[in-house]
Amino acid sequence: MSQSGAPRFTIAIVCLNAGPYLAEALGSVVDQDYESYEVVIIDGGSTDGTLDIIREFAGRLGDRMRWSSEPDDGLYHAMNKALRAARGDYVAYLGADDRLANGALQAVEGALLSAAWPDIVAGAVRVFGGAREWIEAPRSFAHRSMPKRAPARHQSIYVARWALIDGGGFDTGFRIAADYDLYLRLIESGAREVLVDDVLSEFRLGGVSSANAGRTAREYRDVRIAHGSDPLWQRLVMMKSLAAAGLVSAVRGTGKAKRSGV
């Protein structure tokens, strides 16, 4: 990777029967005022109109888009397939029903050039769904020696491709929190991250984690224990997370389940 020229980004999308929103996600990439990117789509064997949408955008993007459609073993297996297919300097995983924010790729490029090419760039997220909308700024969740979570939702995190590969990709033994597990491995290996105020993505409410708060809390507990945290302490943390999730659900409500992750 040249550290004097423009970085090339891989926008990876994994999907299954994503027809209602996939055109919005892909359109948000095409509308970026930035030329050095590619799109990698890993479809799990959709039976709705998803493949028609993929073919339409493949015709528009030409050699800047690659895709496959076949059964897989779930979200993180598909994300690993996307990583193997990626050729960009930095990779971001966009949910099939989420969107890149306007100017996202230019903002990430600016952060890379001004911060001497960090391993991770994380930005803000606009969360939306129905009549509800709010901005989540990126923040460090460092707690003792182990971050409690990644600094942003993965739709707004760009990671150097070589760092993802060296980190071993996603552990498919986790069904919801494998991205958190990989983030911890990156930080433990010395990865350098930069947080930016720019909104990099728009996240549609209704992910697997928001619809399955109990399972998510348990997986986060299991990830932390796998990284050396005390099991009893993590049980207490999990109980606190479940209580908080119950309060948020009561106030905001929950949405549909989707394949695009946490």
C-alpha cells in the first residue's frame, strides 16, 4: 500500500434475502464522491429479488464489484469470505440494509492521511428506524486492560486489510460477537486506532444483537472470558447489560431481525 496516494477501500456486504433495502445500501456507495473503492458482496443464496439488484449494480460498477451467491454457515463465515475476496487497503462491513453516509470515504481518507495510516479508523453512526433517529459518536470503551466494546458499530469502522488477515479473521464459533472478539485481538496485537467525529454510516434499527439482547450479552461475556477476564466478574457485567438492554427496549422498542450483524 502506498502511503502517499489515495487509499483503496473495500466495502463488504453480506446478505440473504435483502431485496427491500440492498439497492439503498449499494446506492450509498455509488453516490460517494470518491473513486478508489470496490464492492464485495457475499450472498447466502437469496430467493427473493436480491440477485437482480446485485446484477444491476454489477453492470454499473464493472470490475469494481465482485460477488458470489451460495449457501454459507452464517454471518461471520460470509464475512470471512468477503475478507478473502477483498483487495482494498482498508475494509469496512456495511449491513445490507444500512447506508454509507455522504462523504464517508473522503472522511476516512482524511483521517488516514492526517494520522499516519492507523490500523483502525472509527467514526460516528446515525441510527434510524421509523420516527426515531440519533447520532452515536465514537468513543473509547477501554476498561482496565480490555475494551468493553469496539469504539463504534462495525458499519463505521475501517480496518487495514492486512491487520484483519493477520488477526485471523472472524471466529465463527461466535454467532453475534465475533466482530468484538476480532477487535480485541487487533488491540491486543498493538493495532493503532483513530476516532473521528464524522458520521460514516447510517444504521437501520433491527439487528441481530438488538433483537436478542440476552444472547448478545452472553456472547460478550464469553468473548471477554476467552480473552482472560474473570468469569464471576463477567457474569456481573452481563447482568448489568441485560438490565440496561431491557430499559432501552422499553423506551425505544425493538425492530426486525436482519443478517447485517451488530
